[in-house]
Amino acid sequence: MLIEESKHEVQTDFGPMAIFLVKPKLPEYPNAKWPGVVVWSEIYQVTGPVLRFANSIASQGYIVACPCVYHEFEGDKAIPYDVPGTDAGNRYKIEKKLAAYDSDAKASVDFLISHPNCTGRIGATGMCLGGHLAFRNALDPRIISSVCYFPTDIHSASLSADGDDSLVRASKGQIKGEVVLIFGVQDGHIPKEGRTLIRETLTNPSVQPALKLSFLELQANHAFIRDEMSKGRFDAAISKVCFELLLETFGRTIARDLGEKTDLAKKEDKLVC
């Protein structure tokens, strides 16, 4: 499916924010409607790899919004994948207020829902910082499903200078949609102890209603879906598998309007192999 890109500006509580929009290009169907996906970037803003990831999603029949999460510091400029760029991105991650992240998230979902070519059924995804933001975005009940790639700082609650409450709020049953968490076991940013904390917290019986969670640990390093070679971690084969899971999740949850959900009484079925 052909796609087209455009750039838009939305207002947040902390100033204007650019959003790169990618959507299917069907000139003969100008009023076509597509489910929406927010793509949250890593600490380098909307780089080539992030935009190519968004393009791949859009070409499957989604309208995709890529917010410039560091708009207060860098506007819409991509940050280089080098040492100064990495240092700046990590510094901004702490300097940015938690309320500003949440304001960006609300503005991004508002933007998609108000778009004339969007069905109003919204999912979220992202990688690294963006994986955490996609997870936090799921606290918005308008987010039907989130696919989070190697989400940093959830286990440490260290997003912003004052920390964050993403995992705590999720443990209180505040995520109503479906969540997929994807980790690399070689990822030093999210060690085994951190991944275990996240999994055990989210699957604890005290989480009510129970979170519909898929939790994957793969033989990969941090940023394995970033298709450039500055860090030498790109794994195309594993990225392909994960992208198929993303498409299955969004295809099942937001690509179709299933009507209102009916809560059925649980029945213990006898296990038959």
C-alpha cells in the first residue's frame, strides 16, 4: 500500500509539538478511515529508523503519528546517533517533566482521534524511551493496545527528575487495554532483575482487572530494531518476528470494530492434550 508523509503542529501544556504523520495514500478514496497508531521514538527523536518503522506500519493500513518527544529542547530535529547525541537524549529524558510526557501523549491521541481519516481506534508502540511512553500511553483508556519494545526505566521508575509511577499505576489495574512487552536478554538497560520485577508486578493476582499481557524475552540486545549500524545491534530476523506480532496485535484489537465487549463468566475447562 502506498503511503504519504506530512508534518503537523499540535499544542501541549508545555508548548507546540511537531508530529510526523504517515498514512495510506489512496487518492480515489479521500474519505477512507484507518485505525491510528502512536509511534514513540527513542531518545533521538524521529530519526530515519523510527520513521521507517512508522512507514512500515502505515503501509499495512494504519494512520501513524510520530510525536517529537523532545520538542521543548530540539523542536522537530532528529538527534544524531553519536556520543554527544546520546548524552543529550539521556539528559533530556531526565530534564523533561513527567507532566510534559503525559501532555504530549494526550495531545498525540487527541490529534489522531480528530483526524478525518482515523476511525478513532488507537494503539501505541515505541522503542527504548518510546517503549516506556507506549506503556505509559496505555494508561489512557482510549489506547486499545500497546506494543512496547525494550521499554527503559519502567523497572526503575526513573523517567523524569522526580521519577515516574508507570508500573505502580499499572499494578492498580489502570491499564484497560492489551499490552505486549518485548525485551532482549542481552539488554543492559533492563537487566534480568528489572524484567522479572515488571513481569511479576503485572501478573500478580492483585492487579484487577487482570492485565491482558504478552511478555517476551528474546536473544537480542537493546535497540535491536534500529536499522542502522552505529551501535551494531540491529537484528533484522528478530525484528521481523516482532513486527509480525505487532501486526497480529493491532490487527486483532484496533483494525476491526468488534462492538462492545461482553464479560463472560469464567469456566474451568478440563485440559485435554
